[in-house]
Amino acid sequence: MRIKIVPPWWGTLWFKTLVAVVVVLSVLGVYYYRVSRIARQFDMRLEERVNERTRIARDLHDTLLQSFQGVLLRFQTVSNLLPKGPSKQKLDSVIEEAAEAITEGRDAVQQLRSSQVDAGELPLAVRTLGEELAADAANGGSAVFQVEVEGEPRSLHPILRDEIYRIAGEALRNAFRHAQAHRIEVEIRYEDRQLRLRVRDDGKGIDPKARDVRERSGHWGLHGMHERARLVGGILNVWSEANSGTEVELTVPAAKAYSTFPSRRRSWWSEKLSWKGMVRKA
């Protein structure tokens, strides 16, 4: 006669399977809760930055720019009272420069109030800026400009999008105005793990000693580009040698760059399985 001892219910296979499923679901639940909480915190900080930018723009417009405009009108009145001569010409020249400075200030305020680059149109905005700089006679007009986009364009967070556009704009202005390049290229790559921006030229490059001096005096704007890159959680690298051109590269992790992730992403395990399947078929 055989005697079969039945294990208690907590020792059965179905109970162990159920416990394993509950543990896995709990871990996944905690993970997704953590991700959603981080996303909410990021959105809150983003909204705070937008509100702060709007407040600064309003204060600049209502105080500083208005005061400068009033001073400029007084200078114009004085110029109208002066007879024609060298003094009047110098004053008129100063008034024109001051008017241009006020215009630039108003443009900066407008940029603070709203996003300068529409969603999904970062390549178009960069291309438009580059073409304007290439057409400007003050920049020589001899450089060939090109923009290359790799990957499927994705929606970017508004403030991050503007910061990337300003980094690209500063790099392009340096290339057109200082590099004496024959070719200037911009490469924007929408990768699954990161967003990559490259601006390179074949110009005279930046001498290290001269670059240090210009950075301290604010001519190259590299310090501001590094600050913007840190603000968006990216990494900015600059390579340059005398007579060998310059390359500026910005990389931003996908989690911080893209407002939405791709709907279909392959895991490491699925890629490994597909690779094994290809090997077996071979």
C-alpha cells in the first residue's frame, strides 16, 4: 500500500507560482509609480521655470526697456537741436546703436515669454538661422551650409528645445563670424537613448590660448553654452585645433530630451533572442 502525503497549500506549485507573479507585479508597480512620480516632478519644475521666465520678461519690459526707450527719446531730441556737423553725426550713430540694442532686448524678452521653436521643428529653425547667417554679407557669405537629420524627429520639452536651439545658434554664429570656414554642417540625431547635436566647420579653428582669453571676455560664448547644457542635463564637448576646424557636440539623455518615448522599444533580452535566431538560421 502506497501512502501519499499531500503538501500543505502553501507548499503547492500553484501557490508558489502565484507568489512569484505577485512579487513581479509588485516590483513593476513600484517601478512605474517611481517613473510617473519623477515625470510629475519634472513637469512641475518645468512649469516653475516657464512662470519664472514670464515674470522676468515682464519685469524687463516694464522697467529696464521702458527706461532705455525714454532716454533714447531724449537723446533724439538733443540731436534734433544740434546743427549739422561731426558732433551731430556721432550722436546719431550712438542713437542708432542704442536703438539696435533695445530691439535686441525686446527680442530677448519675446523669447523669454514664449517658446521660440515650435514643437518638432528644431531642424527647420536651425536651418533657417544658418541660412540667414550664410546670406549675411557681414559673415563673408562664402561658407556652404548644410543640416542633416537622422532618425525620426520627436517632440522635445519646450524649455529644453529652446536651450538646444540657443546652443546651436551660438555655435553657428561663432562658425560664420570667426571660423572663416568654407563648409559648416549641423547634424541632429534622434536616437533611442539620447538626442545628439553636432555643429562642425572646416575653418581656422580656435587656438587654446586665444580661446581662454576670449572665454574670459565673453567673445566666444562657450561658457554660456556649457551652462545651458548643464541646465538641460546634457553634456557639451568642444574639439578644435588651429587650422583644423571646430566641432561642438551636445548630447542629452532621451529621458530628459523627449516629451514622449517611442511606443515600441526593444529590450536587451529581445535583441539577444533575435540575434540567436539569426545565428541558428545561418
